[in-house]
Amino acid sequence: METQRLVLPEDLNHFGFLFGGRLLAWVDEACWIAASLDYPHCQFVTIGMDGVEFRHSVRQGTILSIHCTKEKEGASSVSYKVEVFNRRNPGAPPIFTTLVTYVSVDDTGRKRAIR
């Protein structure tokens, strides 16, 4: 799955760069949507992001492209590889990558099989 985000003034820190936490929220949301579309009968919660490292700063007006690809499926969990690119700089390496893992839960918050 792929989605885009426009970096607006309210997304910036006091130095004029994108807040890292804002990008993490966008990544989590994009992956959650991907997981929910892949497994529409499941209720997912985030259990982890691996290797959070911001490789390049991002300025206002940047259009980000967030790519989510399913990497691993377990009995009650699923993981997605995420790559974030500057949409206006095709061919450039990603500005951010991580692996996001979700677990399927029931209404009481207990793990539930995804199949």
C-alpha cells in the first residue's frame, strides 16, 4: 500500500523541520490501514517499530510517499516494512525505514488469531 502526506507548518519543530513523532504517527496510521485492509476481520494494535532512524531532514512543503509492504505473518501478528520517500526526488534513497508489527486482539484486549 502507498499513501502520501504533505508536510505543513503545523508538522514542523522550532527549527523548521518535520517533527519525528509526526512522521512516526503517519507511518503507524498508514501501516494500520494496510493491515486492516489485508485482514478486515481483525482489530489491530501496534506492538513495535524496529530501528527508528531518520536519515534525512524534511522541510515544509515536502510531499512524502509512505510505502507499506507485508513482511511477516504470525499466528496473531503481522509485520510491515515501511519506506518513506520524498515524492519529488524519485530514485533517492528513503528518508526513513522501519518494520511495524501489529497484534490482533479481541474486545477484551487479548491476542486473537488473524486467520
